[in-house]
Amino acid sequence: MDGHRDSRRRAWCVALVLRHAPQHIAADLIRRLDPETRDHLCRDERLPATAVTLLVRDGTDRDRHFVARNPYVRGCPLPGLPGPARYAARRTPQALLPLLRAELGRDPDDGPLSGEELIGLLRRHGTHHPRIPLDILALPHTADPELAASEHLRRPLPPGSVEALLMRARPSRETVRTLLTTTGGAPYGRSWHRPFVRAVRMGLLTPAEVVAHTAPAHRALLLCRPTGTRGLRWNLSERAEIRAAATRALEPLGDDPRLWAELLRQAPSFPGALTALAHGVANGVLPGPPPGPPSDGLAEAVRDLAPAALEPTGGVERELALTSLAVPMETVDEDVRWVRDCLDRGLLTGTDVIRHKLPACWALDEDHWLGEVDHPDRYDRPEAVLASRAEAARLFALALDGDPDAWWEAARTLPDFAGTLPHLLLRVADGDSLSERP
């Protein structure tokens, strides 16, 4: 029983670390887990989107079996999880077939749709949702995801049609990246973000791959902002991962405000990916100011990602609040009420919680200072969660950099470490881990 409990606790802590690990580090940590801990990780409610994609795409059948039965993982095309089956269960609207006959100039039942006919129908439908494009793809046709991708590069398909292709066509990873490229001045529309969310939910791409391959770069920046209030959109954990990936891509800018201002000036007209934009801005090799103002929300997206030097004020009360993070209340409920009250009064931020709350595993798990939730979007202090995730990612990157052994040591040490996260990372970076686990 103790071994089973230890494996669950280790899996919980590994899931917390995976939230902040770069993709290559996450893959390395997952490979190092023993089979029992790996099984528990696949069922952990804190499993981040990057780990889900790696386990679904590159893991074993056993990994996929347990991920498919994890009620906290949404959208993967596996048994027991919502996905294309919800749309496939819909009956084709009776009015659709006469409309398609008129558009094609023939009856769809007379023979499979050619590639050109299929692309023409997908261009005319799918402005907002994938329902009608999925009905179109259910008709007999010549399946050729590469043709759809090349046509999309020539003139972007509407987002609903792209989303339908992701769900039905089973494209290769390279084709998925092409379908998420939206060059050529394609209009935004309120549903432009849905294919990106769908690609992550289906385990086709990780958040880091979305940021790395999305072009033009300003769309990668806009993905870090809230993507609507209804329908398919990032949950809070996914948004935190997208922001962390964008922050890594923007590391060449450092904390120089002039470079961040130049980023905002160049982003609207830059055709490439975010990483290329960041390196171009940092090296001063991009042309002059772009024509026209930034897109809606772009300035806010850049401001959210830029390093901030603001600290809350509060004098003695703030010092008391910081001290209280190291001295938990008698019960968890009292502790949660106190931290939430300090957040509401501006005495603490999510950054403070990560730096000062102990033990470190409680600081990394928002349930221990905001209360338990039954859904990734139910935290009612989203800014505190995003700030804590961003600070944790910064501390991990600063202390451990890209050393897989150091990340593994931090994950092994975390379950039994009684100090704060900065203290833990300092011990690991100095090679003075307190862990005696194998």
C-alpha cells in the first residue's frame, strides 16, 4: 500500500513539474518513470496538455488506455473522450444535400467528390464551426490532406473547415502545421482560434509546437489572450502552457523595454513564426516600422508576456501576508480563505505564492491555496494562477536551464521537500538534493 501511495504522490509531483518543463525535458521525464508511476501520471488530474500529447502521440498502448479514461483530459480522439464522435452522431441536415447539389451542379451520390470539388465546398462553408464541413467530409470523396494543405497555403480555408480536416482527415504532423498557417491576410473572425485548440486537444501538436509553427507571428501572440467566452477555447491550464511557450520563444528580448516595443511595432506585418521575429528584433535585422496599427488585443498580449517589475504595496500587512505563506493555518480551508483574502486585497500575487509558500509542492498546486475545483476553468482567480505558473516556469528555467538530470532530480525531490520552490531549485542546482529516492 505504501508503494502504491508513493507512486501516486510521485506522479502528482511529476505532473506539477511537467507544467513548466520545455517539451524535450517533458519527454525525458516521462521516459524515466517506472511503470506504476507512469500509470498514475496518465490518470492524474493535473496532467498538462504537453504531457497528454506526448503520451497519446509517442507513448504506449497502455499510456493511451489510461489517458483515455482520465476524466480530466478533454478532446482527444480516444474511446471515452468527447471528440469527432459528437459531430458524427448528428444527422445531416435535410436542407444541406439540395444546397450541395446546387453548388456542385450534380448529385453527390453520382460519384465521389474530386479534390477540387471538395476544396470548393470547404471554402464556401465552415466560417465558424466544423459541423457542415464534417458532413461534407462524410460524403464519398478522394481523400488527400496534402492537397487541402497546399490549397490552404494558396488561399486559407475557413477555420471550421480546417478544424473538420483535423478531426476527419487524420493528417500528418507536417500537414497539421501547414493547416495552421494563415498567411495571405486571411480575416480573423470570431472562431479563428478553434483549429489551434482542436490540434492541441486531439494530441496532434503540443502548445510549444503550436507557438513554434504558427505564422504569422502575431497570431501566436494573440493565442496567449483569452479566446472568447463560449464554445471551443483554451482552458486556463492550456492558456498558461501557451503563454509559457511564447515566453520561451521571446527569451532573446530579455527585459529590454526597447526590444519589446520594437516587437509590438514589427509583429503586425511579420510573416514568419514568433521565434524568427524575436531573433530578428533582438539582432536588429528587421526593416523599419510596419504599416498600420497592431491588431486588436496584440498590445495587451505583448504587455502580458513582457517582464513586469510591479510589486504590490501594503507595508506591514504585506509582510504579515508573506510570512503567513510559510506558516500554514490549522486547516486547509482556513489557509485557502486567508490566501484568497490577501489576493483580493492586493497584498499578495500568484508570484508571491510561488516564491514563499511551503512546501513547494503545495505552492505549485493551486488547489492548496485557491481551493479545490472540479474543472480546469473553474478557478475564480485566473490572473493569480497565470502569474504563479509564469513565475514557476521562470524559476525552473533560471535554475535548471535545459539539464534533464537536474529536472529529474527536482521531480524526485519535490514530494518530500519541506521548503519553498526557490530553496528546492537552489539545492538541486548546487547538487545538494535532499531526496533519497531511487
